[in-house]
Amino acid sequence: MSRYRPPRSAGTPLITPEGEARLRAELHELWHVRRPQVTQAVSEAAAQGDRSENAEYTYGKKMLREIDSRVRFLSKRLENLKVVSDRPADAGKVYFGAWVTVEDEDGSEARYRIVGPDELDLRQGLISIDSPLARALVGKPLDAEVKVQTPTGEQYYVITAIDYP
């Protein structure tokens, strides 16, 4: 068996202004704060002598590789993202950036915001526009019933509120 893995698609290149600010803050933190700290720790570990058995040196080099990898990813990703800050012309339908309140068959409500794949955070109610639920909701008006195919079977939701920040 080979180690080849086909490249994953990066997802939809859309992001909210808040999401872009978070990614830029992470990039700044990594490049201007974390990397200099780790570089300093690696140089101090290297000054101790034998690098082959120096755990601090080995660990520091590994951390630098991880930081550099994430910095490269964020730099390329931020170049390709399109920031969506405008409200849609028809605010009565669900589009990117909308906060949507849905009610399931049991009557329990949930509130989600449709965001880009880089912003996904279920604890905050942020779902990716590439998710099955978001794909089912996009373009639907208030009080529309949507069917979502989940691993446990079909689920039905009714859109009870649409809000744009």
C-alpha cells in the first residue's frame, strides 16, 4: 500500500470578515510571536553541544517545521479567499453569512451561522457552507421545510428565523 493521498479540496473560498480577521491574527501570532520564541529556544539548545541527543533541540526543530507549515498554509489560503461582507439583495432568503434558526421534527430549535470552511466551529453555531445542512438551507425562504440527508437518515427542518449581522 502506498503512502499517496489525493489532495483534499480546500472547500469554498468564501470567508466572513470576522473569520478573515481570526486567520490573520493567527498568522501574525505564529510569525511574529511564536516563531521567534521557538527559534530562540532552538538556538539556546544548539549552544549546549551535542545535537543528536538533545531533546530540546529536536523538539524545537519539530515545532519550527509545524509553525512554518501552518504559516505557509495560512498565507496561501488568505490569498485565495474572498471576503463576503455585503448583505444579500434578498434578506428574506438564506445565503452565506446568515444566522439561521431551524426547528427539527421534535420541536427543538437550533441557531447556526453559515460561514466558510475555515471558520467552522459547532460550539459557536458556525457551520460550513459545504456542509449538508448549509447546502440544504441556502436559497430557501423563511418557513421553508428542508430535507437533509444525514448518516442516521433523513432529517427535516423548518426555517423559523433568518438574520444577517
